[in-house]
Amino acid sequence: MRKLIQTIQNIWKIEDLKNRILMTLAFIAIYRFGSFVVIPGVDPSQLAALQAQSADGLLGLLNMFTGGAFSQASIFALGIMPYISASIVIQLLGMAIPYFQKLQREGESGRRKINNITRYLTIVITGGQAPGYIANLKNTLPETAFLLGESAFWLSSIIILVTGTLFVMWLGEKITDGGVGNGISLLIMIGIIAVLPSSLSSEFAMALNAQSGGLVIFLLEMVILVVVIALCILLVQGTRRIPVQYAKRVVGNKQYGGVRQFIPLKVNAAGVMPIIFAQAIMFVPVTLAGFSDDLTGIASTLSDFTGFWYNCLFFILVVVFTYFYTAITVNPKQMAEDMKRNGGFIPGVKPGRKTAEYLDNIMSRITLPGSLYLGVIAILPGIALNIKPDMTPQFAQFFGGTSLLIMVGVVLDTLQQIESHLLMRHYDGLMEKGKIKGKSSGSMM
């Protein structure tokens, strides 16, 4: 406890870090406040049907990602997922279209252009999803819940929903630039944490009402949850260390090099982004169907997150996106060139092209088990509900899956950034021994 108090005092002494944390908390508070602001023209007292619709299933998961804004008919009802979808499209185009490849090589100016294109595409995607959400409201809520005329309500609601998503995107970017952590991931995590207390209390109430053994089963569920959290932390922090020898060189009267260091290659270099990307793709069937529960055929099959085909496709997408995002974030050729420029080499491997091939082979080998591990954890909620069908669906989402992995990854990344600020100013870190390894340790999300 004394260590924690001392750490908080150290954080408060660092003006820049204190301002960053306060700014982050302020933007999070704005985001949470906005999730309770109902779309003008909708009676807040008649949202029971919408809340019941989004209590479970894929809509329940979408509601979790928006921090309950979906079921509140909020101005932030579509959340940040349209921006995530736009990012997926742009990054895929970067692999296929020369123009986007050229922008990626232009450094900061190219990144700004890509960000602007992503924002414009977010407007297009949100403009397509907003009518689907409004149609779902019209089909779900009673006619008396709507207080405006048909045309006025449709036009104003589409504009508000698009603006709401753009505002959330802006909040995320501001947190990334001037706050602590990755803003987009942090907002998703805050939305997930917002529904954790109600999910936990619902599961506990169900255990109390069980005829026999309810509390014992609940205790077992909590033990399993702790184990899964430990597995998620292991996945986020797992690395393979590659030894690098630096040759001796003398400059003037000083000697440099001659030491051995290690490159930490992460087992999951992609962080939680494969999970977020894959989940955004899995929301497509419901989006195309206008967020309706009345789905048929393939749309119905791919909207049942406890079903075999949903989890099979979700698993494959997670594995594919893990390789895809690792290829984007880890550049073996650049690493080999930097190593050679600084007089370093991997023992037994020639510098230059051979080193790049060696690092590429190592990354391919460690990414395979990492991607499979990530995929298994991603589908654990569906497995948990099939084993215990009476489990609360929202509580089941914390048995691995998108929710838990995002929470663990983002929390570790944020704490690691705070620790970096402390260590940079010669204060003790957040832990007495060792360092926190977040997603940014070795690779950026």
C-alpha cells in the first residue's frame, strides 16, 4: 500500500504526466456522459424493448463495445466500430493498391493523408450503418416512443449518429496525442468495463436463486476467470529473446560495442488489434440486416456467437489478422538494417539479408502458436455458454474473447506508458521488481 501511495505521489509530481492523465480522464468522462444522451425524438422511458433485444447474442456484444450506448438509443449508439471498419479497409488497401503503399512509405505526411482518408471512409460507413440502426429502432420500439415526424426524425437521427461516431473518433485521437494510452482501444475498454459490474451482479443473483450448488459453481467460474486472465497476460507479455552481439569499435579515446544484448520478439506482436478487427467483420451480417433479430440463412448462422460456424470463422479471422497485423508492425528488413548500421549481428548469421530472413523465419514460427492461442481465447465465451447454457451471456464475454483480451492488453499498455514516464524521470516504476510489458513493449499496437 505504501508503494502504491508513493507511486501516486510521484505521478502527481510530474506535471506532464499528471496533465496527460487528467486529460484522459476528462475525455473518458465526456464519452461516458454522451452514451446516456438519447437521440432527440426518442422517448427514453420506452426503451425496454431495445434493451431486451440487446441483452444477449451478437447485439449484446455490440452493446458491450459501445458501453451500453446501443441499448440506450444514444447519440454514440454506433460507437467507434465504424472507424475500426474503415481502418481495416484502408490497411487492406495498403497491401493491394500502389497509391496506399506509396503513402505508407512517405512517413508523417503519408500517415496524415491516410488518417484523413480513414476519417472520410468512416463517414461513409457510419452513413450506411445509421439507417440500419434507425430502422431497428422503428421495428423494435412502439410507435409512441417517437416524438418527431417521420422525415425529420430520419434525417436528424442519421446526422446525429454520424456526428456522434466522428466525435468519439476525435476523442480517441486526442487521447492518443495528448493523453495516456491508445485512445481508440481505451474507449473500447471503458465501454467493456462499464457493463462488467451489472454482468457480475446478474451472474451472482442467478447463483443465489439456483436450487443447489449455485454459489459453488459461481466460485468455480471466478477461479476459471482468474486463470483465463493469467493466460491473457501471458499471451500479451510473452516474448522470444534473440541475442545480438555488437562489435567493438573505437572512436577517439572511447570504446563502443563489444556487448551482447537481446531483441525481444513478441509471441503476439499484433496486440489486441486482430481481435478488434475480426470482431468488426463479424458484426457485418447484423449490420446488413438492419440490426434485426429476424435473421435467416447465412446471416442467422453468422450472428449466433455460440454456434459452431460463427466461432470457426471468428477463429480463422483472428489467426489471419494476427499474421496480417504482425507483417505491418514488425519489419525484419528494417531491423536487420538498423542492426548492421550499429555494428550488431546475430551470432552465426550473416548481417544484412540473411539476418532479415532469419528474423522473418523466427517471427513466422512464433506467430503461429501466438495466433492459435489468441484464436482459442477469442472463442472461449462461446465454449463457456455451450458448457453452461444458463450463464449470463454478458458475463460469459469476460471468459476470454474480445472483452477480456482488450481489457488486459489496454490496461497493461497504459500502465507501461505511465511507468515509462516515471522511469524516464528517475522515479521507481509501478512494480518493485521488473517492468510492465504492454503492447508497446517491442511493438506498437
